[in-house]
Amino acid sequence: GQQVMQIPQYQHVQEGEDFTTYCNSSTTLSNIQWYKQRPGGHPVFLIQLVKSGEVKKQKRLTFQFGEAKKNSSLHITATQTTDVGTYFCAGRTGNQFYFGTGTSLTVIP
Amino acid sequence: NAGVTQTPKFQVLKTGQSMTLQCAQDMNHEYMSWYRQDPGMGLRLIHYSVGAGITDQGEVPNGYNVSRSTTEDFPLRLLSAAPSQTSVYFCASSLQASVSGANVLTFGAGSRLTVL
């Protein structure tokens, strides 16, 4: 069945360092979405990528969708303590969303 | 707008007991879904619905039932709770599932369930 894997599972960085999480799907995706979940909270939508090779930026966050539409990445430049949380990718096939296992980011001040 | 409302926030059950997790949205969303979140497993889809009267199974449907009698409500029923169902449950909705731009998921605050 559909599988969406994310690496790494955990990442600790010093404040100001960069951070990247990678998302890989076993099948081609219609689109990819990214969500952020703060500790104790619920997932909140960040962005959606639809086109092959698409790159989108939100301030210090850069999102990429692979050419084959089977992988994606989220890169944060110069992390801040407000970036703490778990980042999930989610791929859609038909009416089902498949979430990655998530990357938990800790930012050390 | 309240968004997606889940109740209860916390629940402790004994093995074999039944209960219903409630989910309501006031955004006129056609698509509603239930996920469970376990450490290291991400969010796994239990059941989903693309509209009133229509439900379907996700990745991990065993032990759970759903119904969708109205657009607003999508309750999740555990008929005979088991310790393996200890988890955090999230309800999420979107305007539609299959239309890019209309399929952004809005999550409820979650329900933490412990089965002893």
C-alpha cells in the first residue's frame, strides 16, 4: 500500500543553523502538502505543491516537489526557537491523504 | 466560525467499553476524516467521508465505525475498546478532497484516549 516516509525522525539544531526534512512516497502523488504541529497542538497547514519540480518559499522556509512527484523537501534557513515542532508531509492519492512519519525539530537557543 | 470541534479532549476507558468521539465542523466542508497519531507513526487515516451519507475506510479502520448523517458531523465509534487503541485522535476536514486549492485540511484540537 501507499507509504510516505520522512527523514530524519528527529533533528536538534542550534538556533541560527539550517534544517531540512525529506519526504519520499512509494507512489506518484497528485500533490504534496506540508503541516506543522507545535508540541501539544494539532497539525496546521503550511503549503501545498502541485506541479512537478515546483519550488515555493515562505520567508525562511523553502519547499520543493520532486520532478517525479514522489518526493519533497522542506528547508528552513537560520532556524529560530519559534520553528520548534513536528513537520509532516502529506500526499494525496484519490480521496486519501497519506501523512509522513514526521520530523521533530528542536531548536537550542 | 469555530472550525473543527472535537469532544472529549481526554478520555480513559476500560478494555471492552464503547465510546464515541465527536467531530463537528461549521465550514460547510464536504470532506471529513479521522486520524490517529502514535509516536513514530505519524498520522494514519482511519475513515473518511466525501459527503453526507458516504463513508470509506482508510489505512487502519479495524475496530472503528463511522457515519455521516449530516454535512457538519462525523462521529468515530469504538465498539469494544482495546489497549492498542490508546492514541491521540484528530478529526480533519476540507472543502473537498480531490480539488487542489480546496483540499487543505483543517484539524481539530485532538482527543487523547487511554484504554486500560
